[in-house]
Amino acid sequence: MTSRLPPATLAEATGRASRRRFIGAAGGAALLAMAGVARGAEAPAKLKPMAGSLDLSQIDVVDTHMHPLKRALISQSYARQAAEFGGLAVPPGDYPGRDALAAYTQAGGERQVWTAPRRIGYFDYIARTYGVPPTMAGFDSVTSKHIGSDADFRRYIQSVLDRERVSTVVLQAAEPTPAAPDTLIPAGRYVWTTLATDMIKPAWAIERGLTSIADVAAAIEQAMEQAVANGCRGFKSMLSYQRSQALSQVDIRAADAAFQLLRAPAANAGGPRDDRSPPPLLGGTTSDAARPRDATAAAALTAYEDFLLKRIYMKAGALERPMIIHLAVALHPSLRVDYNDPRPLYAVFVDPDIQKARTEFVLIHAGYPAHHIVGAFVSQFANVFVDVSFFSKYPGALLDVYRTLLSLGPSEKIMHGSDANTVPEEIGYCAWNSRAVLAKVLSEYRDSFGWLQSDIAAMAENILHKNARRIFNIV
């Protein structure tokens, strides 16, 4: 597969480049107007992300959610994504026409990645920042200079963070580890969280020789305690890649009976499984295709998971660490709307045991496209927060998300995030988008609703960094 843009897209992008003069970012913080530049016209004047007299470019940003970065060209990262998306659309097995179908879905995966709105805006951001064409080759010409060594890459990351005033990022470990992940992000510029839901897989307990549900629960709590002792700032649930957020009430006897069934050799740690188990793009879990098809084994697995998941929620509260819940549907073909439906979480939020534990929940990715429900939850529950990660890559969607969340919930409950997972520039692009879109929304509050400058200034500070500093204990 080629790493270049499809011909039509490449021609269009090249045409744009020949008609524009690109300006490098002055300190990287300025918002430059690129729309409507005529052939031969001077480069557009510099603008700043403003809300009234509030200059959002000078406000520090904390990025509440990102993944390990890759020392690679953007073309390599996008090629990997395109190949995976294409592969997920090919039914398993050997059958006539499979190769032709694979080629067809591969082409579709490429279009999905290369023509998405986030790609267009992202490449334009790189173009105006570095003065290169808004093409794959132009982007690669930037990243290629900084991936030769670990030291080069570390300096590159720091330069992006400094340019967009991103003071701290919250890095999700790629594996369910109780120790800080290896990263080239400069020391002092990140904190980390870890995955929790891998510990509720029967295989996790069986591999450790655990034989009772009480032992499993104790081992999970010990792992969480160790993670916090090592600096972990939160525990993430990837449950929405596998099943619904609904949580049934399971007593210890029923949970132990379920575990004994699941750990029996005949059950193969969960019963008969589909032979196709495509992993999600960002690691850590498998899709629902790997769950048991046998009804008895499936019921046992759900009971086992629900018992342990509730204890993870409660333990997170006891450790004063938030539970981070993936909740959104977009881009990745493995994500299902029903599994990402936020409505079952209402029962979790009002569960007396979880309430007594004072657990805080961060619903990342805003619950999109059900962000209106998430906005309602944020307004109802003092312990429920939300971030806009991933959708900060899509300014059109981000505008809708920020408007919805701020229309009902306190600004003290909303946070910026990127969900960056490729090259460092993604962190900067998302911070730039968040400032620009938030400025537009806050301008509406000032110009149309009569809010004071001090009110919108406080809202911007809360969303861009203050809330995250409190939730993730960032100094």
C-alpha cells in the first residue's frame, strides 16, 4: 500500500499549496486565518483565539488523555490505521472472492483515513506552522527530522508541548501495568494512568494461579494499590469495546460459581469462542468477537466481570483516583453504539456502595454521539466529569460538543484532551483546535447572552487546565 494521498486528494492538496504562502507560527501559539486566500494574495494576517478580550493562546493546557507516541512518519502511522480498518471489514475464513474483497476493503480503509476531516485540518495546521505543503510528503518532511534517535524525539515532543503551551499530558499506559510506562515524553511534562479492565478477564486470574473470587478481588486491589504507590493517577475502563456499560448486582457466591465455571479446562477460560478476534486500534483489549458464544459461559463471564468491576470502581474511590471510561463511537469499526450507550451508567452512579466510596468518573470522548446524555449526567452528578479527547481532532464536532456540554453542565466538569496516538504534532493540533473552538463558543456567551468577561475567562481556565489539575492531582 502506498503512503501517499490518493491521486484526487493529492492533486487537490497540491493545488492548494501552489496558491498559498505559508507562515511559520510565531511562538506556535498564534491562530492564523487560512480560508479565502486568493491566488497571489499575501499570507493572511495573524489572528488569536479570542473570546471577547480574552486571548486563549496564553492559557496553559493540560491534555487529559493520550496514548504512547510513535517514532514514525505520519505516512507510516496512517498506513497502519488504514490497513487495520480495511482488515476489520473482511469476514474470517477461506472463501471464493476473499482476496478481491480484501482489496476492496483496503481501498476503503485508505479513503477512511486519508480523507477524514481530521486529516484535512491536521495537515493544514502543519502547513501553516512549518511552511510546508499540506500533503503527506510535506508532513513527513517535518517528522523525518526528529525521529532519528530517542534524544531527537524527546526534544521534538518538548518543542510541540512548548509551542502550544501544553504544560502536562495524561498518558495512558499501553498495557495494564502498575508501573510508570516507558516514554520519551520529558520528565515533569506527563503523569500516567493504567488500564483496569484487563484484570477482569478470567485469563488474568488463571495465569496467576488464583482459585477463588476472593483471591481474584484481593489481587486486583493489591495491583491497584501498587499502581498508586508508583504514581498512577487513574484507572481506565475499555469495557465499551466488548460489552454494555450495564452493571448487574452479583453476590460473592454467584461470582465464585461463575469463576469456577470459567476456569474449568473444559470451558477454555470462557467457553467456545469465535476464531476472529480483531484488536482495537489503541490496544489493551479484544473486541466482543472473542466473548463466549455459549449462553451459560457468556452469563458466567458477565457475572464474573460485574462483580469485579464494581470492586474496581469502589477501590478507585478509596484510592482517590478517578475511573476513566471510554464512551464514544467514531472512526474505529469495532466500536458499537449499544456498547457505548451512556444510559446504563446511571445505575452505576447511584449505586450506594459506589457512592459511599466517593468514586469520581471521567467519561472520555464526551460520549459522542450521545454527548447530550453525558452533558445531563455531568449536570446531575458532582462526581461525574467529561473530556473532549479524540473529538478535539474534529473542530466541527468539537463545536457541537462544547456547546452541548456548556449549555447545561458547569465548566468545572469539562476538560480538554487529545487522544493523541501517532506523532507529537497531534497533541499540538488538538490544543490549537480546543482553544479556537472554545473561543468561538465563549464569544457567543459574551456577545449573545451577556456574560461578563470574568465569567468566560474562568470557564476557559477551568476547561483548558484547572479541572484536569485537580482530577489528576497535577501540581
